[in-house]
Amino acid sequence: MYRILIVEDDGIIAGAMEKHLSSWGYQTRCVRDFAGVMHDFVEFDPQLVLLDVTLPSFNGYHWCGEIRRVSKAPVIFISSASDNMNIVMAMNLGGDDFIAKPFDLHVLTAKVQALLRRSYDFAGQSHLMQWRGAILNTEASCLTYQEKRLELTKNENRILQVLLENKGRTVSRDRLMERLWDSDSFVDDNTLTVNITRLRRKLAQAGLSGMIVTRKGEGYRVEDVTE
């Protein structure tokens, strides 16, 4: 089931889109906090975004830019301002399609279906994980934090993924090595130490020096955000 995030501040329009798309079997979520669109995006991890141009706090162009920092999920802009300038701007800023208001819900669904088919029939779906504003894209092997993008090696990506999957819990060195072996990486105790050291160095350069905590004699952990 594909997940579709609806970013539309007109409650009637958002509700109509949500109801119609749900009837086609899509899992939908409407953003309520328009100052925190990225929180919903990361938590819901949608395969497609329906994004209004005119929004409270920041406009749709801003949020499209933020989405593009961490994901290639297709974005369909929706706007009553359908002049050529707005359409061109939407496409140049990372949008994949543009629908002018008012629109027919069946036309919207057809565009959604076509874009999902083009985007995912032959491609994997992204997976995002979040920690205190840092966003890990496990598919793209990159971490984004405060407009900085860190490219991660396969081992660094897997280590961070395992630690984030176990937020608030200590992961033993043996468990980390097992997970790295699962990805066909040759890892011994010394290799793990080297990878952890390099990963910490990258995180520190991005302002995340305290992200990975050592538990002496036990392993490593990423503290839960609620702690």
C-alpha cells in the first residue's frame, strides 16, 4: 500500500483528497502543523507528496526543497496560481507534476497512479529514520542535518541504521558485526572499531558529536529523544 502525504491547509480540499485516495487503497495522512511538515514527512515516510504552494509559515516551494534534501519521493504541486511562472518554478525546485485548482479528483488519482508507477515499478522505496533533526536515508546511504549532507559508506550506513532501530537500547559489538556480516561485509572487531571511529568523525563534523554513546564493556547506543 502506497503512502501519500497531503500538505494542504484548506481543510475541505484536504479532506476530499484524503477520502478519495483512501477509497483507492492508498494510505494517506494530512499535515496539521504547517510549521513542522518535515516531522510528518519523516514519521510517515510517504512514497508521494501532494503539496499546496500557498501555505502558512513557509510556502510549498520551501518544503519541496527540504524534502529534496533527504528524499527523491515524487512531489505533485497543487495551486490555484497556475500561470506558467509558477509551474516552471515548481518543476525547477524539484516538483514532478503540477495540478491547477479547481481539479477533478479522478484526474488527481490518475496523475498519482501514473507517477507512482513511473517512480516505483522499477525502483526501490526509500526509508527514512530520524534523530533530533538528523535524517538518515538508508537507501541513499546519507545523513542530513541542518542543511549538511553526509555521504556514508555501506558499513557506516548499516551501523547507524542498527543503532537507530534500537534507540535507547545498547547494541553489543557482536550484534553490530552480525548485522554487517548480513550485508556481505567482512567485519572483525578491529574493522568495526575503525568504522565506528570514522562514523563518529563524520558526525562530529556535522555537529552530531554526541550521537553515538559508548557503553564500556557493553556496546554502543543512540539515546532515545525522550530521555
